[in-house]
Amino acid sequence: MNVPLKTLICAMELVGSAQAQCLAPSLDPAFERIVNQSAKSQKDAFLQTLKASNNYRQFLDSVFYYGDRLRPGLRLLATGRRGNGYWIEFASLIGEPEDLRAVKGKPPRSDLPLSYRWAYQVACSLLDASSDQDWSFLRKCALRQIDDPWAVTGAIQTLRLIASPRAREMLVS
């Protein structure tokens, strides 16, 4: 479900379901240069930018805005010691099924930044659960079988939003 951002914002304005906001591509002009680099260079530049700013949250809009172009560098963060926790939050924000499968297949070590909420972030991104693996993951989260105290909240929220017969069945059982 890849809906262009402008289309989504326009639809939100028309429906009146939410106040539309313009996403700022970046608060740091150097960030825009990261987008056009190779995957390895993206990863290194991204880590330097994060370290220099000491506030990764200021880049969430940029990651959302440039997500498809940043994925190669961000995927490299998944395998590194530093940045794995950031990778999970950014991958969840972008929401590509392949990236979410990678996160579920290799959860972070508990001593990494943001690792305590990894399952919550992934569960919230599974609005288009399409595989048995996705449904199984949501079920495990909802039943508190994942080591993340927030996972149950994310799974229940996602299942309620999906609202399919399969999701409703999981919520009832």
C-alpha cells in the first residue's frame, strides 16, 4: 500500500479526519546529501549525523519523506552494533514488509538503544498483515509472548485497526 504522501495529505484534508501538515524534508541540509550516497556512505553519514545531533527524533519526518531512497543505508544499520535500535524505528516508520521481516527474524540485543520497544514498533506497522508469519507475530505480541512490554498494546491497536474477521477472531480469543 504505497500511497503518495501528497495524495494522503489531500485526502485527509478533504475528509477532515486530521489536520494536514507539510512534512519538512529535513532540519539539517546535510541530511539531504545523505540521500544521494551509496548504502555504505549513507550508513556512515547517517550515524555521524545522529551522533552530532544527539536527537534522532528530529529526523523522523526526513526518514518518512525519503524512506525509499534511504532504505539501502538504513538496512546496513540493522547489522551493525551501533544503530540497530534506530534501524528498527526507521524501518517500522517506512513499513516495507521485507524490512519488517528482517527485524522480526533478528530482534535486537536488549542492551541496544530503543531495543525494549522493537516489537511494539513492528506490530504497529503491520496494518497490512499479509503472511502467516505476520499474523503469528501479532498473535504472540497480543498474548505477551514477546519480550517487549509495549508489544501487547501495539498488537491490539493494529488488530483493531485491521478489523478483518481474522483480526477480530484474535482479539476475542
